[in-house]
Amino acid sequence: MESMLPILTLGLLVTGLCPVVLCDPGTILSRENQTFEDKTTHVDSSRLASSNIDFALSLYKQLALKTPNKNVIFSPVSISTALAFVSLGAHGTTQTEILEGLKFNLTEISEAEIHQSFQHLLHLLNQPSDQLQLSMSNAMFLHEHLNLLEKFKEDAQALYGAEAFNTNFQDTATTETLINDYVKKKTQGKIVDLVSNLDPHTVMMLVNCIFFKAKWQSPFDPQDTYKSKFRVSKRKTVNIPMMNIEDLTTPYFRDEELSCTVVELKYTGNASALFILPDEGKMEEVEAMLLPETLTRWRQSLQPRLIHELYLPKFSISSNYNLKDVLPQLGIKEVFSQQADLSGITKDQNVMVSQVVHKAQIDVAELGTEAAAATGVKMVPMSGRLGPLTILLFDRPFLTIIVSKEQQDILFLGKVFNPKEA
């Protein structure tokens, strides 16, 4: 066993909470890092957002392909931030694969600019707001005898605001408790047991947490929520609580080209949710066309429209992925092998990444949420109202996208295939 290569584990955590749960202000970057804005105002945020969106949609396709008849939910910005953090200590092909896998064109943007962009993004995401709660944090759990290179330690703190904790990974029970307690605290008890069965050969674990909680600008009335059927497939329906709201004016677009309907619901503060509802039998076609240019076209085509009735399921879904099986499909391979070059982290020994764990949870409720949902249009006559009515009924699988309006980054991306499956 002595010949085994020491391993670095990447833990990625994302959580979204109902409005009744409060966010921990401790997840905001430490005060010493709040000068980031002064140092990074020159950063081109649009370039980072463009790469992050490309990565998000590419990763979604891989996850949807892996579990075609399951819910999908993840935070692209959490995963890309954590992988960029790892690339700080990578060299050669290992570094190139990570950054190109994150959809950066390395002939157009330098490594330094990439890290400065993420530094700027973290600063923006961690801005205190009395309208919504959004924060991201990074932490390093290090084997007590691991000597980090001073440059990596300094860059990890300055660029990614990373806290460092020493532990003994051979005492797996104590280390798991340390990591899980950190995660539990950052998520106000929402996520427990992020890690289990830790490999005692682990020498380092990186954890990224993102927390989002927001209220709808136009909330649903809980008294109007009723039991309804959701059509998972032609042969299967499930009973779910269905929220509804009447006479809502909100951005809307009917995409005849892709046979789907797109609607935007806004949160208080600087975020909104896109809901994409494919027509019957069109989900796979819409998923295949999930490209940056498609998302751009949807955003540019949205126009305010009166929705006479909007119906959206109330649901809570979660995911737990080991992305080691998925990231190689995006070209990120060497970091998981014995050829990995992470010599920028430590000179003590060679290390490789053993797994990339990502856990997500989203709760969608009447007052607010952190998820997006999709929309369908029916025109039906109704007594007491004149002219055709626009009714949006989310009663079959739909896509969800939550966007930070300022940075245009995708905070959460997923598919609600069965809202009854937690």
C-alpha cells in the first residue's frame, strides 16, 4: 500500500434553502479580502461568464446523459470555481486540461487573468444584500504533515479566500467530522455528511460551498397551493403540491424553433430564474440545443407579457455526484491519473485527485427559492375574461436555470424530471 499515490479530494457543495431558513453571515469572505474590488475592477467579467456558461451547459448534457430519467441539479459556478482553484497548483498538461475543460481559450486569456476573474466573481457573489442571500466559500483540509508551497498558500487565500484546516486523514472518523461540521455550519444544518468513507491516503481536501436564498418579486399565495398531477411520462403521473398565481406580467418567449416556452421569474435583488418547458416529447431536442447561443437568444427574445395563470410545482430535489466519471468527457483527465502534475501545491510528494464530490439541494416554495422552472402555453376561453388567455402549466418535466443578473453567471442548472423524488 505504501506505493499508492497520495490523493487530493475535491468536495463541492451547493445548497439552496427555503425562505424560512436564514443564511449564515459567516460564509461571507473574511474582512481582509474585502479589498478585492479595488484590485480587480479591470477584470472582464463577461469573458468569465461566457466560459462559465459554456462549461455549465456542456456539463449538464453529460449529467443528463448519465441519468436520463432522473432529476438533475448542480451549481456550475461552484464546480468551475473549485476546479480553477485546483489549477492554481497544476502545471503542464494537467493545468491545460483543467482550464480548457472549463472552456477557456488559453490563446486569448492568461492564467493570471483567469484567477483574477474568479477572485472578482467571489467578491461580487459575497456582497452583502438585504434583498437576497448569496455567498460562496472555499476551504482546504490538509494532512498535518503536508507542507504547502508558500505561493500556493498565498494565492489560495488572496484569490479564492480559502481557509485552511490541518487534520490527520489517517484518523478518518475525526477528519470526516471536521469536514462535515464545517459544511453543516456553512449551510445552517441543511447539508450533513458531505463526505464519508474517506481514503486514509488522502492528504488534502478542497471544499467549495455556495449558498443562495431569495424571495420572488411576485410570491405565490400558499393558500392557493393545491394537489395536482405531474406527468413524469406517458404512463406515469405523480401527485404534487401545485402553486399558482394569476395576472402576472413577466418576461416571456415562445420559441417555435425549439418547440418550447421560456419564462423569467424575478427574485428580489439581483437574480432571476428562467423556466424552460419543452412541448410534449421535445425534451431531448431542447437539451441537445442547450448552447450558449441558445441561451443568449432566449434572453434577448424575452418580452414582458401578461400571464393570466401560472402553475409551478412546489418541490425539493437534491443530487450527489462524483464528477470523476463525468469530467473526463470534457477533457479533464490527467488530474485523476498518476501522470497528474500538481507540483505547484507541494514538493513533498506527488498528488492526484481521487474524486470530485458535488452535492446540491434546492427547495422551491411559495415565497421564494433558488431554482428555475419551465413553462408551457395553452390558449383557452374562460368566462369573465375577454380574448385568448396565456396559461403556463408546469405539469411535465422542465428545465431550471438560476442566473445572477449582474455577472450573468449560471448559479444553478437542472432538470425537474420528477418533483416527487427528493
